Amino acid sequence: MARPKTTARDLPPKMLRRTKRRPNGYEWVGYYYDGVDENGKRKEYPLGTDLNEAKRRWAEYDCKKPPVETGLMQHIFDRYEREILPAKAPSSQRQNFQQLKQLRAVFDKAPIDALTPQHIAQYRDKRTAKVRANRELALLSHVFNMAREWGYTAKDNPARGIRKNKETPRDFYADKDVWDAVYKLAVVELQDAMDLSYMTGQRPADVLKMQERDVKDDALEVRQNKTGKRLRILLVNEDGSRTGLGDVIDRIRSRTNKVRSFFLVATLGGAPLSMDMLRDRFDSARAAAAEDLEQSNDTILRDRVKAFQFRDIRPKAASDIGDIKLASKLLGHTEEEITQKVYMRIGETVKPTK
């Protein structure tokens, strides 16, 4: 019969805690299983430094079920944040952190095996932000899938197949009048960003990271942050003339009053634009354009200008191409359905009956 533990009584039987004081003052804590080797001699098997994970590994060594508290969703969310989120694009990380904050408020203390599809559906129905709820459910489904891989549960994913809230894709189209009203009042670096976004059809973050070194062999090389998709967007037509994108890059390179920057979108002083800087400049140009239209009593165009967002430039690019296959390739989509449903914002051009 095993002797009662005299230390670490908060831990399961045969689970040990070891601490070491580092030279920098940091106290290292590790956990071990007090077992025996193949020769019957006592041996301590390392369980790691995370208490929750150590308890789960202890259960494997001791041929027991993991303690119920080790399967709480909060531990799975913690591991997801620690191991999965850092590999995602910065924008996805920011969005996922906010989504996890919402999910944690409801599911943190729930054992993973206790959750059912009904619980997930109730969460969906109680969320007032319906579109955000859809994104949160998609993330929760991925968390469940990872939990299955990590061995927290063998149950089916309760989020799979749950009906999503109906979404109406944004359908705003920035026509020439809207574009010109904002563009003419934009500072130079914003005009560059707008032109590059339109000519390449790329997301704002991908536009802002474009650099001189990405211009190679008469093409602008792009690697999308969100998908990792690689594109080569041509600067020269088949007849040797410059494409619209080639003209924009030539214009940026030709400025003599600008401090040379590695980035294509930069201030005259050479500073690359951040997302906040881009947003501020776009908001200022849009507000100035709306004010001008207010003075001229063109309230219809004023309201359309107010509705214009920088993110509308990518769908404008897809819509103006017209050809769904070409638009889908430029945007880097693997499925034309996404391009058609979300980004094509003007009707298909057709011939009349006569």
C-alpha cells in the first residue's frame, strides 16, 4: 500500500512537483510522475510545466481517466491561444482574441464532454451581434476539432452542422463619381494606396506591406497575409505597354520630392503607412468630400460618399473586371462562388432582346 503523501497534497497520487530558483530570480516549476522503469527501479517521468496538461499525462501513466477539471473549456481555450493563434495572420489573431473573449464568458467553466449542439444553438440565438456570432461559432468549431486532436474528447464536434445566422453581404459599389470625390481630396500616399488596392484587388494589409523588392521581372509579387496565396501581377501587357499597375508604380518611383522608402505606400517623408494612418487619411478625405457635396446640395452623392469604405475598393476591382474567372484569380480566391457572392457588386453585362 502506497504511503500517504506528505507534500504536494493538492496533486494526485504519484504526481510530484519540483521547483528550481533560476539565477535571474525566476522560480521554475515542473511536474513528474513517480513511477518505475522496466527494471523495477524508481524513476521520475517528466509531465511538463503546465499543471493542467501534467494532470492529463499523469492519468495516462496511472491508467486512469483524466480529472474532470482538466477537460474544462478554459484550458482548451488557453492551449488554443498558446499554440494555434500565433501561427495565424496578425489580423486573424486580433479577431480571434475578441471572439474567444465572447466564447470564454459563456463556455470557460464547461467540461468539453458536457457540451451539446443545443448549447451551441442557444449561444447563437442569445447573441445580439448575429454576424459576429457566426464567426464565433466557426472559431468554436475549430477549437473543438483541435481538442479532439489533443485528446481532450472523443465525442463528435457539437458545433458541426449548427445553423448559422443569415447574413446579407455588403453590396456597396464605389462608382466613378464616388471614387473621384474622395480621390481628388486624398493626400498623395492615400491616392497611392487607393490605386494599388484597385489595380491589384488585394486587401488593405497586403497593399500596405508592398515593397520595392516585390517588383521583379515586370511583375509585382504578392503573398497574401490571410491565405498565404502567392500572386504575380503583371506590370507589362503582351504588346509591351505598361499595365495600369505598372503606371502607378512608375509614378510612385518617379517622385523627386519624396524620401525614398522601401515601401510603395509611404509618406513624402518616407514613413510607411500603418492601418491606423491609412484609416485616418481615408476618413479625412471622405469627410472633406462629403462636406463639399453638402455645400453643393448634392445630397444623394454625399450620402454615397459617406457610405464608401476603403475595404470597398477590393470588390470594386472584382466588379470592374467583370469576368468572374479573372476576378477570382486576381483576388486569390480558390472558389469562384466567394468572388461572385461577396465581391461582384454590379450586375452581369448582357445584351438586350433586340
